[in-house]
Amino acid sequence: MSSHFKSDVAPSDAAQPRPPVSKAVCLAAGSVGNFLEFYNFMAYAFFAPMIGQAFFPVKGALMQLLAALITFAAGFLARPVGSLVMGFYTQRMGVGNTLMATFLMMAAGSALLVVTPDYATIGVWAPVLVLISRLLHGFSEGGEVGPATEFIYSLRGERDAGAMASAQALTQFMSQLAAVAVGLVLSAALSHEQLYAWGWRVPFVLGLAIVPVGLFFRRIALGGLHQAAEQPTVTETSREPFPWLVVALTFCVILTGTVTTYLRTFGASYAISVLHLSPRLGMAAMSIGLLAGLAAIVTGIHLQRSCRARPLILGVSGVYLIVILPVYHFSVHSPGLTSLIVLNVVTNVMPGLLSAVSSELVLRSIPSAQRSFVFGVVYSITVSVFGGATQPFVTWLILMTGNAMVPGYLASIVIPFAPIALLALSRRAAKRSAQGANGQASLRSFEVPVSAFSEA
């Protein structure tokens, strides 16, 4: 790789054209697709037991849940295809057209799930249409994530690089909280029979209300995106060789984030189908956990500006690894609202504290000319393989072993991958920075404050 780390920051910042609309509008336009996708994802994960009963006529609540989760996972297979197809589409048609197309596909997938009759009404066509809905969601999210993330990151300034890098994570938490809030209201307002008969469709209907809002923001920002596409700039970064090492390290970071995220969002279904608690308890605990996670992301942005990378990464990851099995043990052996709150707070707060530093290091390490395509493909492949398989795999293992601690064991296996990769990215970035300063800094300069990665 080139030794010009400083030139990888300042010129790439200068090379990023700024659309002629406000940063807030552009941020909303770039984030709304991620919001809709994760809102639908969370709603499906929460209401998977009800969806399983409606569309998959197999015996037993856990088998119905497994069938619903396998169909849910099938949508992830379309993510890498979407990232490749829409990545090439972006190169030809521009970011604006890509973001409009992927958002409309998300809306179509949501609408299809809302209007699909249950198995008792149309038979085998019911699960087929649900599968098509999930494939549309997967394809559109795969095509969305790279261009949207790069566009949002291009809006960064000297002091808000961490905030822009973690904007997608913040949006994910907000959308999940919205979905949980809807689920909590429905579980409190509707009877068990109503919730299973038709109540589970309500969150997806409400999700469609996001569509006109998203179209409004994206149409405002679209002109600016087209203008940006008309001003290509060749930088030193664009001439760098393909960053294979960064790709491998990015994969490890996303692997940990993906598996722990999908274990976390499995929480409501886990509480209902495995711990045999009420939907109300499961969703109340998840709401508290998500609120704590949002606060942790904001705190993490401030830590990213003021703390050193190495102790922040090692400290938070070490605590996460130490406490994950005890909190799962507590929830399994003392099931109830208190243990669920503890579990949800821990599994939301720990990743939230590292969101800014991890996102900033990953995005900053990928050359700007390759960032949209590389990040989109790596993210989509990792999420496709591990995100789609996590919940069905965990459910199957619980069925086979009868051990409700399976999610905790899996989390403890994958958590170490991220800090190891992040430390390597931090060391690599600091080494390049030192080389750019004519070797005046030593190799131990990877102890510089994380805020150094935000400097122009």
C-alpha cells in the first residue's frame, strides 16, 4: 500500500463533492433506506413466531419459528448479488439513481409482505410470496449499503468523522427502537389471538409510511448527487493497489458486528419461544436495551474524539467478553424482566461504545475511490453468510441440544475477532501516518488519540 496516509485523508476529503443542499438533508437522504430496512428486519425478527404460524403449517411453535427464520435468512442470499449489480449500476448511472432504485425495491418488498394472505387462504403460495418479499429486501439492502455509507461518510468534517462513520449504526438503533415500540404497544393493546391473527401485520403497514418521507428527502438530494457524479477527481488514493489486507480485517470487524447484532435482535423471539416469556416482557426489555444502545453510540462518538484507540478497543471488548456468558446464564436460569433488561443492556451498550471508532477505522482504511464498492461487497457477503444463518443456526442448535445458553456461547466465540482486526487497522493507519511524516514517529504511534483519524 502507498505510504501516504495523510494524503489519504486530506485529498480524499477535498475530492468528495458536496451536494448543494444542507448536510442534514443529505444525511437524512442517505440514512432513510437503512432505517426502513432495519425497521422491517427488526419487525420480522420480533414477530417471527406469529409469521411462522401464519405462513408455515409445521407442528410446534419452535419449528414454526425455525421455518420463518430460514425464510428470513434466504433474503440474505440476495445481498451480495444486489451489491455487485447495483455497484456496477452506480458506476454507470450515479449514486442518486442507485439510492432511489434500492429504496423503491425495499418499499415493494414491504408492501408484498403486508398484502400476502396466510397459508390457510392461498396455500403454498403464501410462503413463496414471503420468500420473494425477503429476496427483494436482501437485493435492495445489498445495493444500498455501499453507496449510502460512502455518501454519508463523504459529508464528514474535521470533528464529526466518527459521527458520520457511525451514522448508519445510529440509524439502525433508531429504527429498531421504533419497531420495538410499535411491537410493545401492540402486545399491550391486543390479545394473544389478535396478535397472532392480524396484529403482526400492523408494524409493516406503519413501515410503509416511511416510504414517502424517504422519497421526499432523496428527491431533494438527488440533484446534488448527480452534480457530484459529474465532477470526477483522480486522487493518489485512486491509484493505490487493491487493499486485500484491509478487506480481510474489515471482514473480521463486520463478522463480529453481524453475529452479535443478529443475536441481539433475536432477543424477543428468544424470550418468547425459548424462555417462554410474554411478548410484552421481551419487547419491553428490548426497548430499554435499545435506548441504552443509542446513548452508548453517542457516548462512543465522544470517546472516539478524545480517547486513544488501543485502550478503548481493548477495554470495551474485554468487558464485553467477560460479561456475555454470565448475563446469558442469568437470563436462562432466572427468566424475567430484570434478567432480560440486563441481557439487552449489555448486548446493546458494548457494541455501541465501539461503533464510532470501529466504523471510522474501517472506512478510513479503504481508499476513497474503492470505498463504496469494497465496503458494500464485503459487508453484503459477510452479512449474507453469517447474518442470515445466525438466528436459524442458533434455533436449530437449541432444538438439537436443548441448551438455551447457545447464543451466549456463540457470542463469546465471535467477539474477539473485532478487537484484533481493529488493532491491526489502527496500527496500520498509524504506521502509514508515521511514514507520511518522514518516519519521525515510532511504531508505537498507534497509541495516538482516535481523534487523529478525524483530522484533515
